[in-house]
Amino acid sequence: MDEKGYVGLKITPMQEFWVDCYTTAVYSMLLTCNKIDKEYIYNNRYVYFHDVNEKKNLGRIYIKTRTQEVADELLTEKEEHDFVSDDHFAESMKKYIDAGKTVMLGIDMFYGIEDTSKGHKHHIKHPVVVAGYDDSKKEFAVMETGSTVYMEFRMSYEDLERAAKGYNGVSCIYRINSHFSGKNL
């Protein structure tokens, strides 16, 4: 706990570019917990491939991130938890955070963070990273892409629970591998 009552990780948001929500979350956790130079993220994290539709004589080139390979080494001890049917939502979330784990929580963006392109507008299932909490304010620290960049938002215990219950699926809990080097990738 810090002097202000916050418990959990202080995640360094990856704000230089955005690929997709999962990639941005993984790279943010990577920057937070390791002494990885940002060049590691910028270089060799992509695979180029193409497909051809021979009937239409069209071809497309795709760029795909290698995020899952990074995540598989960075995020360990994966557990699944059904927060939707959990009658003790806030206590369960805090238990994982107190144990040094990071929660990648599925939420319904309609009930989620208002300062996003989808918040309070559309029912979209979406993952967010719950990094910590502040019991004195009854808030969770939630990492999400805001209207401009990936950043931390604060959500009340009740609002985050409502958003999670709207998700209707399981969420994942991880321990971050603090010895991640990326040399195996």
C-alpha cells in the first residue's frame, strides 16, 4: 500500500502506438515489470503474411503482432475466474491483487468507462486490466484505452462489478514473470 491507500501495480501505459487492446495491455505490463528497452517492442514483434483469393485475383498483406508469444512468457500461473456469478466481487478482486496477481477482466463496455469510444454507448465485450484498488475511495484502478491514449481510470467497486456482470464470461488472472527477458522469442 502506498501513502495514499493504493494497493497494486503502478502500470506504465504503452502510449506510443496502439495495435489492439490486448497488445497494448501486454506491452504495458511488460514495460511496468521489466527493464525492457522499448526497442524490444518496436522491433521484431510482427509477422507479415499474405493470402490470395484466386477467384478474384486479389491478394492482401497482413501484419500480425507476436503478442501471444510475449504474453505466454510474461503472464504465468494463469487462472480463470467467473466474476459474473461471484457474490463477493470486490473481495475476490482484492484477494488476487493482494496476492501480487493481475486481473484481465472481461467487461461489457456499455457499463464501463465513460471516457472511451464505446463506454456507455454500445454493449461490447472487452478486456481491461485491473491493476489495483483503493479501499478508502472504494475504487479499482483499471487500465483502458481512453479517448486518446491507454491510461489508468478509476472505477467504483459497484460500477466495475456491474460492467463485469454484463460480460457474462470468465476472466483471467496472471502472475507477471519478473524475469522475462524476451531472449527466448
